[in-house]
Amino acid sequence: MPIADNLRRKPALWLGIAGIAFLFALLRWNNLDAPLTRDEGEYAYAAQLLTSGGLPYESSFLQKPPLVAYGYAVAQVLAPNVFWSPRVLAAVFAALATILLGYVAHRDFGPGVALPAMALATPMILLPGIEQFIANTEMFLLLPLMATVAVYARSRGDGGWAAWATAGVLAGVTLCFKYTAFPLLAVLFVAWSIDAWRSGKSLGGRWLAALLGGAATAALVLAPFLLRDGGRRLWECTVVFNRFYAASSEFGAAEVLERLREFARAWWILFLLPLGLLIERRPRMGFWVALFLVGWITTAGSYYGHYYVPIMPFWALLSALAVRDLAAWAAVKLAQPEAWTRRALTAVVLGLVCLPDARWVIRTKEQFATDMLGGWGSFLESPQVAARVAQVTSPRDRVYVAGSEPQVLSYAHRFSPTRFVTAYPLMIPTPLAAGYQAEAIRDLQREAPAAIVLVRTPSTWLNEPASPPDFIDFLRKLLAEDYDVVGGYLSGHWQEPMDRQDVSRCTMVLFKRKSP
């Protein structure tokens, strides 16, 4: 059989692929079904709206373009009672993106780079300590981004309008996951244009094909929102608000430097490996260095780890290329076969990269969830709070989560009376905050929720001295006059019944509207 023959001829190749697959599974075995984070809750709730005939932006304040909500909706349809199904789908996307990275690495640099690049990318896209085990936007974005790079790598020399149109479609998909991927795509299309120009190809038709492909994709993805209100709410949530959000205290040079310091402490070997790239100058290396450097721009100056995920494939490939060059140099000095030297050096580098993950992969599922998410409080408590919400309300009742924990709504399969399912737009000091607070107050007055979940962890509000006080004042009065305490999390345990004076000591409290 051809496969068996290939296995006999290249056992090292197949062992390498099997090792990468094993590592991929090892890094995820104990965290796929960990409780949802608030970002995942935001996307899951948006998907819940979609599958129920509603629309994000209009009915939930979603800060990302809609494809992440579409992805979550697909996962919910395929596995409707499995809250962690989006993580499985995100893992599939990451696996396919890793395979494409190997394809591009082999095509650009020949043998000896693909498997090391794939092996290094496997832990790197999760960041040190498996920090990014969640199904965030960037994990989905990796696949269309790497697919765009693969089309370019395959067709850069003689690609016609069809290749450019395909790349345009894939670029459109990438941007509909996250707009900040634009600088990476711009580098790719500029490099491709230079390659085509040097080959004497006309550029006008190719540019037009790419633009039409991207525009058609965007029109298809955004059609529901364009038809509803001309895209007004979409633009407001994903562009207008995010412009102010990016200028807030959550972003800046200090945050990037702190993240860099964390990378350097955990992955110091990856900061030394680039020295190996000085051994031999390679024609395609400049393109990958450009992608790597521009990738840092896409972080928008954030500390949050998921902003750094799109950088990792390019960092992994450059590191793999450095490993190959260092191994070739060492093989000559040591008079050893280059292939064995490369495998040994790859194993050492991969081991050092995985070292921060070792203590996490040996934890049980319960230990992983507790240690990784316990500091946030509300993430571990949300499933039980949601179960109690489902018991004291009917499917037609509206439930308001006072805070930024929309995963409660997703777990309970309930809908909010206001689109502000996270508190950040209300509390981050922006020119929009006062208007948003007034809108949220009107929503709660117009359709009083049957139950309110009050979240009292600091990270759920991001309340700053400059935050408008109106909504908090309104919420206190509303809860005091119109709602009874059902129960709450006190010292890490659910307590019910509960006296109102204990509310201030709780992390999450469930209130039910008083009977008329």
C-alpha cells in the first residue's frame, strides 16, 4: 500500500507528525470543558441570539466582527447541549492552521523546517502556561490568515486573477473575525504585488480580483446587519466604541513591554534563536520577518494574551528556520549527521518552550479549572448561578446580569432586556458612556427583568473614578426597592437563603423581582 510504503521510507516524518498530534491533544485534554470565560460568554450569547432569530449588536454589545459569533453558532447547532463545543471547533481551526504553516514552511524553505515549525507553533499559540486555551476570536482567525498566506506562497510567481480572488476571499474572512489583522494582510498583498511586478505581470486585474473577493465575502458575512439598519449598530460596537476603548488605560506601551517580559521569562530560548538566522541569508526570510514584526502592531498595545496569538505562527517558523541553520552549523562542527542534529536541537527547543506548560498538563480537569480560573471568581461560579437562574425563571423571562458575565445567560439559556450584556461600555470613561448608561436604564425600566444577577468582582465592572455614576445609583435603588435576595456566593460557596446584609460580602448574588 502506498501509505505503508511511505511509512517505511520516512518513519521519522510520521513519528514527527504523531508526536505533534500527541502534543496537541496533551495541551488540551484537561481544559476543553473548563468553565467559560467572559469573552467566551459574550460570543456564546451572541450565537444564542443568532440561533433564536435575533442579531448581535442590536441585542448584544459585541465588540468583535460577527464571524466569531457565527462560529459559536455553528458549534452550538452541531452540539446544542455542550457548552464547550466552540473550543473543539477552535482547536480544529488551530490544527488546520498549523498544517498550513507546515505547508508554507516547506514550500518557502524546503526540507527540515515544516515539522519543527508545526511542533513549535503547537504550544506557542496557547501562550506560556496554556493561557489561551479558550475559544477566542484569534484562535479562529489563524485558519483564514494562514490559508491566505498559503495561497500567496503557492501562487506568488505566476498566480492569476483566480489566486488573487481566492486570497481576497480568505482575507475578507480574516477581517470579519478581527479588523486588526489588516496590517498583516497588507504586508502579504504588498509583497505579492512586488513579486508580480518583478515578474512582469499586470497588477490592475489582480488587485481588482482581490478587492472583489474580499468585498463579496464581507457583503455576505455582514448582510444581516446591513439589511437590518445599514450596519449602524455593527459600526458603533466594532469601530466607534473600540476606537475609544483602544485609547483607554487598558492599552499602551507599558502593557506590551510587560507581555514581552513575560514571554522572555518563559521562552527565553526563542529570544536567542534569531541569532541563528545570521548564519545564512535566505531570500524569503525578509517576508516572514516583516509579518512577525508587523504582527506586534495588531496587538494594539494590549496586555491581553489573545491579542498575541496571530504572531505565533510567524515566530514559530522563524525559530524553526534558526534551528535548521544552527543544526547545520553544529553538524559540521561535531561531524554528525545533520538530520539527527536538527531533530535533537528541535527536541531541546521544544522542551524549553513547553516547560511552562508542564505543571498544567499534569493537573486534573478540576485542578486546571480551579487554578487557571479561580482568581476570577465569577467564572467558576457562573454555572451554578445559571442553573439557579433557570430554576427561578421561565424561558420567556428576561434576566439581567449586572456585570460582565454573559456566560450566565448562555448557561441558563435566557435573554437580557438590554444589549449591554457586559458592563464595560457603561463604565469605561468614554464620550459614549453616559449615553450608554441612559440607554441601559431605559431598557430595564421598559422591561423589568424577572431576575438580576449582581456580580461584585472588580474585573467585571472596570469602574474608574471618571466613570459616570448614574447607572450604579439606579441599580442600587432598583435592587433595594423591587427585588428580593435569593442567594449568593459567599466565601466560595452558594448560600441560600441569604440576608440582604450579606450581599456586600458576596461575589455573585441572585435577585428575583418581588411579586406585584
